[in-house]
Amino acid sequence: MSRVESVQQAFRETFGMAPEGCWQAPGRVNLIGEHTDYNQGFVLPFAIDRQAVVALRRRADGRVRLASAHPASKPVAGRVADAGAARGWSAYLLGVVWALQQRGVEVPGFDLFVDSTVPTGAGLSSSAALESATALALNELLQAGLSREELVLVGQHAENDVVGAPTGILDQSASLLSEAGHAVFLDCRSRESEPVPLDLPGAGLVILVVDTKVSHAHADGGYADRRASCERAAAALGIAALRDLEPADLPRAERLLDQETFRRARHIVTENARVLETVSVLRSAGPGEIGGILDRSHRSMRDDFEISSPELDLAVATAQANGALGARMTGGGFGGSAIALVREPDAGKVGAAVEAVFRTAGLAAPDVFEVLPGPGAQRLV
Ligand code: ADP
Ligand code: MG
């Protein structure tokens, strides 16, 4: 049975009728561009080959019933009118309903079953996969006529205002705007996006994700603190956002800022430059040549922005020492996941080396798995 058939069957078993359709939306990996989003800079994520699939059927009575194949997510039933008050896992889906309602879309009620292969909390944005699949499905079935770019904002508002997580547009953009075999180059100021070729199989490469399964207690405080540093630096330099600071301006910035704030600002400036460099190298030479940029990005996050962790540094150094072309932590930092760009035949060796070194160091076993660029969100049937 195909994946979509099994989701259709699960929907029928749960709700006693066939769904009207099935939609998928992928998780993502951020290839490069960390903490640049809220500085109105550049990011370069790609949709991965793991997706949330939702099956949906409209109801006329204003009620909504939600179920997930995920064992930790109990079925939820309620009223569409209460969408904005949703809590727990249903907040990601009902947050989308609420954000659509805010835009004047009338949502009549529906039954929805979701089955996702994006692991939760591994830094691959299982949450945006859920939101994007739901937003695309409702937009189509209700003929709401919103563009993909508007659906990105619908997902963001769901996450900001109903879930309560202060996230940008990176995750939903990757999920909704990706094309197969491409990364999404996103300008977080203008919100313009462009596909950039990322043919890993064609170059004999894969990306290994190392989920350290460690989230340090100060992660939330650290994120807010870095944001505050960036805002302070921009204010002291008289610019709207650190996006407006050019590499050539760094000596002046160093004179005006205290040492720590300067290093934070330097990460943003050099990281934006590295995103642009990665885009240009991907277009001219291909993914086999971006390893060094990934390595430099990690050093900048470790030494200048100080958001890495001992586990992430160990994963990155071990991957680099065992033949990875490049490696870096990815995501907000203070734990979470690292990525390594490796030749396909080396993937097993690199993964085993990382697992071995974590064992020797007495650390919890990481999850190591391969991802490839996959298609963006789309209707399946
Ligand atoms: P990430 O997006 O990095 O995976 P988040 O904490 O942002 O981590 O989102 C994870 C949450 O999303 C889960 O705790 C759960 O509430 C929800 N979620 C993700 N996938 C599923 C799923 N398949 N079924 C139900 N809820 C899910
Ligand atoms: Mg998330």
C-alpha cells in the first residue's frame, strides 16, 4: 500500500468516510544562514524527503475532529469557532484555521487525519510541515485563493499567535516554496524567494543530520539574548537591522561596539555573506564545493555568536575528521542538530564515527540519518 493509500485508510477507519483529498508538506533543513532571519538577512533552507501528509474532509456543522498517527497525539474534537484557543498538538492545525479566519476565510468545519515522517523536535520543523499541509489543504478545498506566500504567513501567524512560538518565515517558506532538487534562497527583508539548484544525488552526496537530542536549559534565554544583542548593535550603529551592515563596515563597528556585541554582529554580517557565497557556488560549481563555507559558518556560530554546544561541536569535528566535506550546527543552537555534507559512500562511516565518539564521551546516543532535497508542499490526490 502506498503512503497516501494508508493515510486514506486511516482516515476512513477514524472517521467512517473517505477523505476529499490528501496533501503533503515537507520538513526542512537550513543549509546555511543562522539567526540571520530576524536581522532581515538571508537564509538557505531546503525541503527534505520527509513529509506530513494530511487527509481532509469538510463538515457543514462547524465542528472539527483531528487525529494523528503519532502515538503521543490524542484525538481532539471541538468547534471551528474556538480555533484560536487551541492547545497542545492541535494548536498547529487550529492555529492555521484561526489565521485563515483572521483573513476573512470562512472555515465550515472538517475532519483531518495526519501522518508525518518528520521526527518531532529534531530541528527539522515537523511543526511547519503540519501547518503548511493544513494551510494548503484548506486553501484548496475552501477555494480561499491565497498565494503560497500568503500561506507562509498563515503558518507563521498560527505558530506565533496560537502556539506561542516567536518564529520567522524560514520553516514555512521552505515547506511551501521549495522545488524538488532545489534549496530556497530567501530574503527575509523583502520576503522574495528564489530556487537554487541543490542536486545532491547528481553529485553523489547526501546530508547527514545528527540530532544530539540535547536541548540546553538556557536555549530560550539564549535566543532572546542574541536577538537583543543584534538589536542593540543595529541601534548603536544607526541602521534598521544588521542586514544593513557590510563586511567593509566591520572595523567601524568594532570601534563603536563592546567586544561581545561586536562579535555577535560580526556573525550576522559574515553569515549573510556566506549565504550569498553558497548560492553563488551552488549555481557555478555545485554542492561538492560548499563544504568549506559550512565549516566557516560553524566556527562563526561557535566562536562569535556562541550558540553551539559541546555535543554539536563534537558531532561537527568528528564528521569533519572522518571525511565530511563540511559540517555545521543548524537551527537556533544550544543543542539540537548538526548537518554534515558527505559523499554517499562515506555516510555510514561518518555516522558510525559520530555514534562511537558520543559513546566514548559518555553522551546520550544521537540520532543520525540521511536527508535529501525533496518536493515542496503539494496535493497528492
Ligand atoms: P520541530 O518543529 O522542530 O519538530 P516543534 O516543537 O516546533 O519542533 O514542533 C513539534 C510539535 O509539533 C510536537 O510537539 C507536536 O505538538 C507537533 N507535531 C509535529 N508532528 C506531529 C504529528 N505527526 N502529529 C501530531 N503532532 C505533531
Ligand atoms: Mg517547529
